[in-house]
Amino acid sequence: MVSPGVKFHYAGDGHNHWHFTDFDDYWIETLGGTDLRSAEKHGYCLEDNTTWAGLAGAAGVPTSPVYLGATSCGKGLPQALTVIEGLSRGWGDTYPLTLPDQAIDVTGLPDGRYRVGITADALGAVVEGDESNNTATMEISISGNTVTTYPATATGGLN
Ligand SMILES: [Ca+2]
Ligand SMILES: [Ca+2]
Ligand SMILES: [Cu+2]
């Protein structure tokens, strides 16, 4: 499907490659749904680095990665006129916690139970076959410097 609203920007802040702009939005909220804090990172160099078992072997799911950050995303090419990056069906792009800029600052939030959520394509640039499955949430509890996670209550993804 064609998505003319999709934008990319060159991230020179140590990434030195092109990011898919506003790919997602993620936040922490009260269990009653009141937003507390939002994330800062919304742009990514997308790559296929994680298989999703639920679609393994399904039609249109490549058995090996198609898009890899090392060979796509226009690394070191701020003047590029064409950039190819993406996520294949059945693949995800997992970000280890060591990658910078992903944190949600919870300074000042009291110990307790909260919900974290993420919405893919929150601004609606990507035209999808199903626009209703883009949000996932899970509950956590914060106690001092310890965060405990509880099973996810929804599934999500761009498709
Ligand atoms: Ca969409
Ligand atoms: Ca979707
Ligand atoms: Cu990057």
C-alpha cells in the first residue's frame, strides 16, 4: 500500500542514518488512563532483527531479514535522495535497553502500579490493512528502583 504521508529525517545525533519519522508514540499512564509521561524517541532506522513466531511460515513472511540497518537507512549519507528501510511481515525490530533515548523519565512518580502503552503510527502516516491493532499496553509496578512487569493486555503492530 502506498503511504504518501510517511516522512524520514537524517539523524545526525550519533546515529548518522535516516530515521522513519514518528514511527510510534509510547507513554506511562495511571491505571485510570491519565497520561503521566511520554517518550522522546519517535524516529527509527527500521530493520528486521526479530522473528515473530506467530507468523513463522505464513505467506509473505521472509525466512531471512530483508531490511538491515547496516545496509539500509542511508548510513553516512545525509544528502541521499533515496533511502530504503522497512519491516518485513512477520518480523520486528527489537531495541535493547542499551540503545539511547528510549527512556521514559519517571522521576517524581510515586511507587505504585501503572500502565505503559505504545501506539505504532500514532499520527496515521502509514496506510494499513488494519488500523485498529496498533496499540499495546502492559501494566507495571514501580517500587524504588525496581520495576515489575505484568503480562501484556493487548497485541499490536503495523500491518
Ligand atoms: Ca496507520
Ligand atoms: Ca495496524
Ligand atoms: Cu538511529
